[in-house]
Amino acid sequence: MASTLYLLLVTLGARLGLFQERPYHKFDPLLATASQLQNLLSSGKLTSVELCQVYLDQILKHEHYLKAVLAVAPTAVSQAATLDKERLQGRVRGPLHGIPILIKDNIATLPTLGMDTTAGSLALKDSRPAHNAEIINRMVSAGLIILAKAQLSVCITYYVRKSNGKQLIAFYLQEFANFKGSNLMAGWSAVGGQTQSAYTSGDVNLEDSPLGHSSPSGSSTGSAVGVSAGYSPIAVGTDSCGSLITPSTRAALFTIRPTMGIVSQEGIIPVSKLFDTAGPMAKSVVDLANLLDVLVDPSKKQTSNTYAEALPGKWSELRVGVLDPDEWFFDKDLQKPVPTASEQIKRETRKAYQKLKKIAKEYHEISIVTPDKLILDNEHNADFKEHINEYLGDLEWSKVRTLDELIKFNKENPAELPNDYPNQDMLITAAKTHMPLEHHDKLLAHARLVGREIGIDAALKKWNIDVIIAPADSAYNLLVSAAGYPSATMPLSYLKFNGRPIGLAAFTTKHREDTLLKVLSAWEATFPARRPPFLQGQRRK
């Protein structure tokens, strides 16, 4: 594989002294944050070329079993060298100048970066976008080094049980950015295989439920696993309904799903433009804020301040409402119950709540409309065909140009439908779906109404609070996605059952990313620091 050969050559060159001319400051890629690395770069103790060498070496060491990356940019070192030269000339583009980043492989990049944009599908190998995604241009302009394209998931189905025993089906994770077959294990694509968590003991159990405790979750699987495994200090993923939040939780990371519409979707392979958004992942809140400042279109913000200026946050300034972990917890169809794990998650959630009760400006145990009031079962299907056909049709070259051609390609290529991941039922359903515009608009209006006026905004107003906090292992994402409102995650603890991280989530009304950053900052200052995974070949200290 070309990426593997490139990694070997770069690593060999570094070890032979072909790239570095001096000893540089050593750092632990599992722990280092972008802001810490920026300090080293600014002081001259490290160069961006040296930084890339460390991360490329980390990928080479661990990618054979983690499978978090689909392609490495052969231009990474040359990107770094250019940015090092700018720094020597006194030009620093911003706080992320010269920092490597992982990009989810549903975000289009031009062939000049040396990587395909596949969304995990063999059908899109060698396809050529006409231009970079808008957020890629923003990252390059900010001085970030596009290091690699990250693995992503095929789709699973999320079940919410109604009180009458019936089920509302809503899409929770998405290979076609990602939207293929139901009840498939998160973290798999035909291009990349099955991604493993950097934290859990043992491999993903394919007989487990889609979000069982062995699952790394998705669809932004590789972005999250890669950052946790020290492949880069920061990453970008995308989200339709939980695709940033859940994998970040399971990698002990901070993330923000931004308000719908403030991050450009141009050049991102879609599920639904009514629900999709890109967002940042990081090990620290400062890094999260700095990357969010790069991703968000300033003209779409309601303030001229940067997100970094919202920091730090203090609990004494925040009015908090919390959701009961007994009522807000993943359904057993999505997460196969492990009693000791469920008990630990709920116990540690309540313990965190009790701490917040003592230190927050205000603390309320609240209720909010439940996701069974939403109708989302057909919205994604109705949008997907139109939006994916538009993306495929705009490519300069591709083996497939329509959803129907994609389905046909998958049927003719066994690697796309292997025994462990055998179906593409969601693609087939989407291809057959025809929804009158009037009905579509009615469903969308209902989803927005429930998520916003009846749901999140109503709860914030009723209890006069700034933010709602819930177990990350819960269906709150359905409300957030329906509303198009921002949400975030913060690491809490690690399961004794198998080591996988658990966390809490926070959400609020539109355009209040600054409030969420204050919550995350206060959390980071109050609760124990996240801990890195123990990777293969490491010695315990």
C-alpha cells in the first residue's frame, strides 16, 4: 500500500538523519496537546517537520491493529517544511500553525494532497473532487498540516422504544458519511476494515450490539481513535446524529458538534444537509476552541469574539440542569447490557452530578421531552438520494455517478458486502424512497419543533439554566440533531469491565458554543485529567 511505503520511507529517513539535523525536544504523542506543541515550536525546541516524523512513526507502529487511518498524505513533510520556513521568517498564521491534523475521509481533498476521498467505499477509490472542501481550505490557510485521512463507519440503526411497545427508528451513525446498512458494527469500511479502540481490552466483538462496550463507535471512528492513539493532537470529524459525540466519548476526548449551518458543508460527502455538520476533536479545551475558530465561517457567527476568548469557564458562573441516567440511557438493542458496566456508568454519572450540585451557580435535576416525540425515520432517506447524487455528479471523475450505480457496484464487488458486514439495506431503501415535498417539509418542521421549542429551548427557559448535562451513553443526540443545536462531550471515567472511556454530554441552544466551551473548561479544571490508552508494545511505568 502506498501510504505504508511512504511511512516506512519517512521513518527510515528520520532515523538515518536525512530530515533532522539536530536533537529535538522529546514529547509523548499520547499526551501532547496542540497548544503545548505550539509552545515548543515557538521556542525553537521543535520543528513541524520533526513533529510530523513523530506522528508518522506513531501511525506506523500502531496502525496495523488499530486501523484508524485510510491514507497518509505524502505531502505532509513538505507542508511542514513550508510552515517551518514561514515561522523562521516571522510569519505565524495562528495558534495552530504547523500542527498536524487528521481529517475524516468524507471531507474532499484535491489529488495534490496525495489522498483519495472515499468515505470508506471502494467505489470512490481514485475519484477526483473538483476542489477541496471549504473547511480544508480554511485549515490550510490557518497553517494546519493535513497529515492523514481517517477511517469512518458504515451505518447502524438506533432504536427508541415507545411506551406502547412500538419503535421509532432514527439514524444514529452513518461508510457514505455515512450511510449504508443497518445494524452493522461501528468502525468498519470496505477500504479500511474494522477499527479497534485504543482503550478496550480485546478486539471489537462482532456479535456485540452496534454500540456495545467493545465498539469504538462512529461514524467519525478513525478521527477519535487516531487522536487518542497519538496519531495527531487534533482531528476533524462529521456528525449527523452522534457521529462526533459517541466516538469522542469512547476515546476520552473533548468535542463539539456546532450549531447547524455555521460550518460549511461544501465538499463534505453528505447524509443530509439538514442535519450534517463537521466539528473538532481534541485532548484539551483550548485546542478545541482554537480548531473551532478555524472551522466556523465568521460570517455565520453571532459574535465577533473568537471561541478561544470564551475561556476559561467557571462553575460559579454556570446554571446547570442534569438528566436522570436511569431515564436517559442507551436502549438495549443498541448497547447490549452488561450489568456491571451499566451500574458503573450510572454511579459515576450521579457522583459527578453531586459534585456539580455543590459548585455550580445553580443546579437543577430536570426533565425534557423524550425522543419518541420525534419523527425522523424517513427524513434522512428522503434527503440522502438527492444529496449523494449531487456530490457524485460534481466529481471530476468517478466510477459511480448515482446512488443506483453505487448499489450496483457494491453488489458486484464482494469486498463491499463481506459476511460480517453483509447488507446495504439503507442505501436500497434510500434509492426507492420518494417523498412529496409537502410531507418532507412537514416532518422536518415537526422535528425542529420538538427539538427546539418543545424540547431544548423549553427546558432551558423553564429552569432558567444555561446548559443541560446528560450521560453521553444516551439518546439525547436525537433531540440535538433534530434541533440543529450545539452539543459537546467531556471525559468522565473508564469502565472496569474492559477499559473503555465513558463521559458526559452537554447541550444548549443555537449559537452558544461559547457556553459549551465554558462548561468544558470548567470541567477540565475540576475533574481528573483524561488518561491515555495503553497501546501494544508499551511498557507500563
